Amino acid sequence: MIGRSITPHLQQMITKFPVVSLTGPRQSGKTTLLRSAFPDYRYLNLERLDIRELLLADPMGYLISLGPRVIFDEAQNVPELFSYIQVISDERNIPGQYILSGSQSFLLNEKIAQSLSGRVSINHLFPFDTDELTITSEQPVSSAIYTGFYPRIFDQDIEPADFYPSYLQTYVERDIRTLKAVENLNTFSRFLGLCAGRIGQVLNLSSLANDAGIAVNTAKAWLSLLEASFILFQLQPYYRNFSKRIIKSPKLYFYDTGVASSLLKLSNAEMLATHYQYGALVENFIISDIIKKYYHSGKRPSVYYWRESNGSEIDCIIERSADSIAAIEIKGGQTFSSDHLKNIRKIVWNSDAVKVEKMLVYMGDQSFVSGDVRVIPWKEFSSWKLGAREDG
């Protein structure tokens, strides 16, 4: 079993809060992690109808009979559970009573906000980040992007071409129907593919909706569904202390590049090199890895992009603190060119009190400094310390 970076954080939170929650996409390893990290906790899977019926027949009596130290997996399936957990956890007034996990953050977090606000530590587990996997020096970036990071691929030695189509079909037919009534699943699947074709682009809702043949409000609602089920995320623009001439719309990225590659109909890693989305997938790979590492360390990611209306752009801005940021440009080529630095050297910060660390991440293998910019190979960057914020 491959160890997960978030484990020490969860073990610490269980000593401080009466309830700990862990959400993340299906098959990201939540159940395996919780059962191995908390072996003395009773495990109940609320996708099982028999357990749900037992619980619903007498919620208070059943919870009391279980005692503390219980893991409720897919807890969003029994929304009535949360108010009873609130009552019992308040009466016992001890940490580490319950762990709630689920693959649908919208439903789970909605119930947490209603009943358990202030009593729960909220955490997220995603597919592996690059700190959790051993990436060999021989492995090309195209292989990592195409394979993706879902644990089952590595545990069971499954080909990505066999894993992702089934995963996506199950997701569309199961989770989307649960989260919201989508009348035409084929249209939703096409919409999902169109999102993959827009990775790294500034979101144009009207264009996306028009191409999918749906209303703009429907496109907005479907994007919310995809975010709530941890398929994609919207990277917001950064504006603080920059000039006002900035783009205000978010950019689209997927949490896992294997999912995106499958949606783009890539059948092997070799196809990536000449694919029109190669550069965008490289960008997605680096940015999603940064975000996963923040969450897996128990921190809230403060990750953005910057783009002025004149086209000047920085792929990734990490706000480490009020007086420190990292500005990261990402290039898909293996050969360094001084032209790669033109945008990052244009960055103008409107305060001398703010420290800006400038970096270029590329797919080559040489590390060096060019002026005020550190040039870092992607494999070296994968172990770069994020300097995560302490307020998450």
C-alpha cells in the first residue's frame, strides 16, 4: 500500500475535533486510508441498504449502541444522520467520535454546514500527488499525464485505457443522477469532453454552452456539479497588488490528467506529444499537483493565475502569505529558451514589501538560475516545498 501524505494530519485532527470529514473523488483511496489509519474504528458503508435501514429505524438508539469511534463511509446517503451526530457528539464532548467520508462534497458539506458547523475538521483526499509516487528519472512527463494518479491503476496494474472510460461512465450514470436531475446524459458527457478541450483557457461560458447546445445557466450548473464531485476546478485570477487591467474570468483544469486524457480520446502516452492540448495538459499536471499537495498537507490552497488584458500571463500564482508569493511559468518543451522568461520578467508588483519568487518549470532536466528566475525541471519541481499557508 502506498502511504498517503494526509494521514498524519488526519490523525492529529481526530485528537482535536469530535468529527472529522474526508471527501474526494470516487476511488481516490478514502476507504483504504481511513481503515488503515484508524484500525480501532468501526467501519460502516452507508451505500449498503441493510446498514441504512438499521440506522434509519432508530437513529439515536443505533448510534448510542455503536459507541464512539465510528467511520461512516458515503455518509451523504443518510442525511438524517448528521443532526443525531450533532446531539450525541455534544453530549459526549470528547474528540475523535466520528469520521465521515464521501465522494460528493456538495451533499456532504451541505449537511455538515447545517448540523455540524464548528464541530468538524473538513479534509480532502485526491488521487496521488507526485510526492506520494516514485517517478523514475526515465519516465517522460507524457506517461505521467496519460496514466494519471488514481490508486487502483497502480494497485491493480490496470491500463489507463481500461480504467478511465469505465470510471467516467460510472460517474456520469451514478453520481450525476444523484447530485442533480440531468435529463440527457449524452449531452452531459459531451459537455464534459468540451471542458477537457478547454483546459488552461479562460472560461467563456457562452461559447461553452453554445458548443454543448445548452443554456448558459445549465452550463454554469453543470460546472458546479463537476466541481462538487471533484472532476474539475476553476482557477481564479489573482488581482491583489497588480495593475487593474486584468482578466476576471477563471480558467478550467481537471484534478486528474488521466481523466482529461481519456476525455480527449488519447489511447496512449505517445499521442500526447503531437496533441493540440499537450501544453495545456502539462500546465494542468503541474497546477493540479500543487493543489493536491496543499490539500494533502491539510492546508487550504491559495493558487491563482494572472493575465492582463494585453495578453501578458503567468500560469500560476501561489500566495504563500500576505508578503510572499511564488510566480510560476510552465512550459511543455524539453529545451530551455530565453523567450520562455519574457512573461515572468514582465511581472510588476505594486509593493516593495512583497517578496516574489519567480520560477520557470519545464520538461527538461537541467536546473539553473537565469537572472531573477529559477529554472526547474518538472521532476525536481515535484519535490519542491510549497511553503503552504498556515491558515487553512
